[in-house]
Amino acid sequence: MSQNEQQEKYGLFVSSAGKSVDFWYLNASMMRSLQEEREEIIAQGLWRKVTPYGNKGTCTSAQDQREMRNFAANDYLGLASHPAIAEAFVEGIRTYGHGATASRLICGTSPAHVALEDSIAELKASDRALLFSTGFAAAMGTIPALLQRGDFVILDKLSHACLIDAARLSGATLRVFPHSDCINLEKILHALRAQHGSEPRIMIVTESVFSMDGDLAPLEELVRLKEKYDALLLVDEAHGFGIFGEHGAGLAEQIGLQKRIDLQMGTLSKAAGLAGGFIASSSVVIDLLINRARSFIYSTAPPPALAHAACQALTIIRSEEGKKLRQQLQNNIAQFTLGTMHDKHCTPIIPWILGSNEQALSASATLNKAGFLVPAIRYPTVPRNTARLRISLSARHTQEEIAELKLLLADM
């Protein structure tokens, strides 16, 4: 075999002494530059960095120790600093210790995990629920566990990154419909059933409250279509859980659709003020996830003390106190949106769209100097040319804070 043939087949370089060495090693300078990629991100105005802040309603800048009004967090009900949840966390540590020590299927399941799953299932009006370490892990475990090559997954175009990544990982054929466009969705469903018949599994995936625009999914129409075309429907209630519904279960509860949605996904890291993700569904689905969801099977269980504290958070969300917090949040939303382009907006996520990365970064910096933490959101989190401030309201915000922020924004 000639030298060129060896290079082509094995990636080797044959020296004049007849000894072969790795050809790729001699050409390492041709590898794509990490430094150049980093500089490209900076040049596009897309550079991010990790900044530590304090976390009790207001936040403290690590750079100059300034107290800032936090309009960035997803702590919609103010439960992240609720004393009863803090006490439950301490109680959980004393009762169960601070680590789960193993995955759920080895010896990591504690009574606290089971109690939390039972509470979630009851709140979501489902047979059972399954706890994951994060919402991202819930998506990454669930969709690939239920779909495979030959199946189809149809996503709303503005679905969260975890849902998109999970769909790609599943091996199913991916289809995307324009945001909340059920006419286009039905065309896709009709074409798939006409071409492939009833055998392939089809899953429609959406959020209930979209995380960057704060608008609502057309759940009634999505349920109608999934039933008409014999599809599964997964609804991510990450930003609806705790906010909507008589008991705070989410948008599906508010409009009476919980029992008609196949998979209700949610998180404990937003309105519940803690961490963790979950899927609420039928017993057969939960059994399949326990046996197939890799992010569940191969992850150490969430700390049992965290699960114990989350039970307390759910108790508050379902209580009269939870109802009052939801009403206070709606009052704050109404105050902020009155007289703006977002008048009659009903969710705590307010997108203040500015367009360019530079404009969004400049506006965020201006607010920062005035003592307000409001992040600039840019591509790929949102589509290009829709860079924005993402204003996140909480029941903890005061009327004075909201009024001051509105005045600052009016000058931008």
C-alpha cells in the first residue's frame, strides 16, 4: 500500500524511515480554533458570563455590593425565600440527611420522594407523577423514552430548548409548526396520518406559558387535534405551574383540561421556589419512564430534603395563602402592563423587545445602574433580531418598584 493510500485509509503519515505516525497529529494546526469561536461570539454581541448574586427578593451585586431590585428571577410567588419552606428544608435534612446517595432504582428513593410524587399527581389530577432532578432532565428522559425511529414529534416553534433537544435525541422524525398556529399543525397531522397510517406514535409538544414571550398556548385546540388524530400531547407547564388554576396546578387546570392531556411536565424551580422537574401522567407512562428514561435511571436522586421542602411549597401553592399570592401577582401584572403594548397581558413574563443585541445590552446596563436587574435576552434563546429585556414579575414586588421601572422603560 502506498503512502497516500495509507494516509487515506488510516489517517497515518509514513516517515522516510518507514515508521508511521498519526497524520492528524502532524496537522493539528488545522483543527477549528476554540479561541476564534470565542471571539466570534463576543463580536456578535452574544457573549454571556456567570455573575453571582444574592437571592432574597432583592439581589446583591458581587462586583460592588449594591442592592438591586430583582426583575430577572422566575420566583413568581416569592416562595424562594418563604420561611415555612426554609424550615421544611432544615427539617428534611435532619430527617433524611443532605444527600440521596444513589439513583432512584438503587437505594436513592426516600419517603420524601414518594410523598412529593403523590402530592404532584393529586394536584395535577393524574394517576401518578415522577420526579426528575431538573425540568431539563424530565424532558430529556421522557420524550426519548416514549418515541423512537419511525415515530413523529411535532413541536411549537418557540418550544424550550430542552424539548427540542429531547425530540432530536429520540430518533423520531421532527416537525415544527409556526408558533401557536393550529391550522398549520392540523395540516401536518393530517399529512402524517394519511401517509403513514395509525401505527406511528405522534407526540405534539408545547409549553403552556412560553418562557420568553409570556403568551399562552391554545390548549383547547391542541387537545382537540391530538384526540382527532390519535396523538399524544406533552404540555410543559414550567411557567404556568403555581400561577394559574384554582389550586395553582397550571393553565391546564384553569381551563379544565388536565385529564385530557397525556403528559403534564413541570418544574419546582419557578413558582415553587426550589428545584426539580416532574412528569404527571398515567400509570403505564410512569412505569415506562421508570424503566426507560435514562436521565431518571442513571442520575443520583434529588436530595430528599429538597423533596420534603417541595411538599411544603405545594401545600402553600394549594392553600388560601397561595391564592392570595396569585391574586397579588395578577395585581402587579395589571399595574405594570396598564398603558403599555402589553395591556391585558396575564402572565408574569413581559418581553420588552428592542431588536438588536446592542440595544438590549445597553438598556439592561442602564437599568442596572439605576438599581434594577433586568436581563438582556439574545439569540439563540430568542430568534435573531428580537433581542429584548425579559421582565419577570413577582408577587413580592411593590407598587413603588413597579412604577419606577415603568418610568425608566418609558424613556428607552
